[in-house]
Amino acid sequence: MRSILRSLLLLICLIPAACAGAVSSSGGGERTPSPWEPQPGDENLARGEAFVDQAEIVILESFPPQFRLKLTGTLPTPCHQLRVVVSEPDAQERIDIEVYSVVDPDQACIQVVEPFEANIPIGSFTSGEYTVLVNGKQVGEIKP
């Protein structure tokens, strides 16, 4: 019984230590970009369409409130990669979100649409009213 308790105690002590080392070994606070964010090398790819079927603003239960945009749609082929750029609110309190795709034009690819779903962080706002636009089309408002 004591050996089981010792083993459990040791395990409880080692798990946080193991997880702490996984955060960052560089110490520089570098963050890995999300797959939908523009990537290094995108300038060498062809820009294409991303067909947004649904865009929904989601409010996370936090303080200050955090907002995400749930996007569903299709890409022209499975070879296209989703890209999303979220701008800071402008002087008119509009948040422009650009949704598009990139593809290697020299890559042979099956010609069938590829569905996508992405949850995009918009930001955290404590005051103001913001209009959210996706590719120039209004999809909702944020009223914290």
C-alpha cells in the first residue's frame, strides 16, 4: 500500500515538471502560427478563393470577453490551404477579416472542393461596438 502511495505521489510531482518543460525551451516566447495564418513562403504560392458558407461570432465565457469567428466553407481543391487575416478595429470600429486560400500552381491536384472549419480569434474587447466584416460582407456585431 505504501509503495502505491509513493508511486502516486512521485507521479503527481513529475507530471507538472514534465509539462513545464514543454512550454518553450528557447526562452524567447516564440509562438507557432496557426495553420490558417499567413505563413513564410506564401508569397511563392498562388492566391485563390475560399468560399465561406457560414460565419458566426462566438463569445467565450471570460473576462474581459473574448470573441472568435467560427467559419465553415469550402476550398477549391484539397491542395488549397486556408488563410485568414484579422485586422485591428479601424476608426469606424470595423474589424475586417480577409479569408482566402493559397496553392502551389505547379502541384497536380484532384478537382474536388475541400470543406473547412476554423475558429479564428478576433480579440478581447471591454467596451465599444464593433462591426465584423468577412471579405467585405458584414457578418455580425460585437457589443461587449
